[in-house]
Amino acid sequence: MRCKLEENSRLFDVLHALRKGYETGDFSKLFPYLAADCVMESQWVFSPNTGYDAIVEYFTEKGKTLAKTDSFPYCSIVELIGSINSIKSDGVRINEQDPMQGTIGLLYTHGKLCLLMEQTLDGETYGVIVDVQLANDGMVKRIDLCMPELFEYRDCHTFVEFLPASEDDENESALVRVSEPYYSELYLFMACAGEDFDENDDLHIPMRVWIEALNYWKSFANAETYDKAFEFLAGINYDTGVVGKPDAAKRFGRSEKRMWDERWENYQMLANLLEWTESYKDSYSFINTRGWRGGDYDEYQ
């Protein structure tokens, strides 16, 4: 895998195939992604499924059961937030001692994509987080079914696609996705760079402008105070009373509280975009976007 966002793009495709399997009972689109030595494990089952054949058999039978019982779960792709979400438990056992009250948690990667499955039985909703790990070649090496309480996450139902491009060509293999939680940043910092971002439209952004927008984002995240961030982004000159970037000032005013409070939470996306851009800025002159994607992703493939 070349960079974090490209890995997430590959992971999105895997999770979408897995999602379609749970929603239809047909997991065949998942199977080409599985490594020969793939392992699938559940926090509710002691014995893992090991190897391609065992996992294909598991999902084939799972699909038959879902279809027979008409019990397809609701699935959505989510983004993990933070790195640990500890929960209290009365069942913590240490060195064969009796269970005691304690706190448990899993370390996870901020910004990673996972699949959330939810199903309502007898009026109560049960959830599972499916955490997929990819090998360096992009194949699935692990699938873990986990308690959702162990994670903090947010929805990634809609997204915009970004590709490095020349005048008449796009690099499809370098496609990455940015989801709705980051739209406010894209609107603001593109406005700072003098470009109108539109989540619903396909854009052809000069690489120079794209890099400038990311640098505005970086300056915002590293600002000492909110006031200094606003003054810089809006281009305020207190001597003349001029607001150099009125569009940016207006955008900032609409989203200021959330963006400022979540600036470090969202910094990982900026770091990932900077890493991705660094790989292509010398070979391509533009960043193309494909507007709003969501709902049934199949229609865009």
C-alpha cells in the first residue's frame, strides 16, 4: 500500500463488499480480497476461522442463514475516532482469580474505517464492529468481530472522491475518499485559497491551489488561539479595518466552534492528505474531485 489514505480507499472497497454480503446473503464479492492465510476471529467465539477455505465456508453458510431467516442486518461504514474507548466491566479476570470490576479497552487506529452491523431483536438493537486488517499487498489478513462499545466512531455514509490528474487524465489507482465530517474544513480552506469547493460537483483544482488550501488547514490547526486563527484565515488588517478574505471569514463564522474544538481530532486527515499529495504533486498538475457519493455505492462503480 502506498499511503494511509490509499490503504483506507482499498479498505473501503473491502468493507463495501462485506456490507453487501451481510445485506443480501451473497458474500462472493468479498472472496477475491481474502488472503490465503486470512484469520477471522470473534470476541464471542473461542475458535477462530483460519485460512481462505474456512472463511469462505463460514460466509457462504452465514449468507444462507441470513437469506433463510430473512434477518439481514443494517450495515454502515464508520470511521474510528481516538485510539481507545475504555468501558467498565464486572468480568475482568487476572491470573485465574475470581472476576472483578475493572476497565477494558482495545487500542485502535484513529481514522481507520470499519463496518458497523446492527440488528434489532425483540425491540433491542445489537451491534458489532467488524475490524478488517490488510496486508502490505492489499489483501485481507484479519477480520475481527468486536463489541462496538470498545470503539468511538462516526458515520461515513457520504464522501467525495479525490484523484491526482493532468489536463486530460486521472490516476484512478490513486483515488482517495474524504467523508462528510471533513466537508467544513474543505469549504473553509479552499475558500482561503481562492477556490470554491462543492461537495456535489466535480472539480478540477490546480495543484498549487490544493497545496495552498492544505497549508491554510495546517496553519489553522497549529494556531495558538482561536482569535489568531480567525485573523490569519480572514486576512484581517486592524489598522485599515479591511477583511482580506470575506468568503473565508463568513465560512469560518458558520463552523468556528466545531472546527476549533475538533482541530486535533481532524488533524490526522490533514496529515494523510499531505502525505498523499506529496506523492503526486510533482507528477500531476491538478486534483480532480468527484462530487457527493453515498447511499448505494454500487451505482458509482
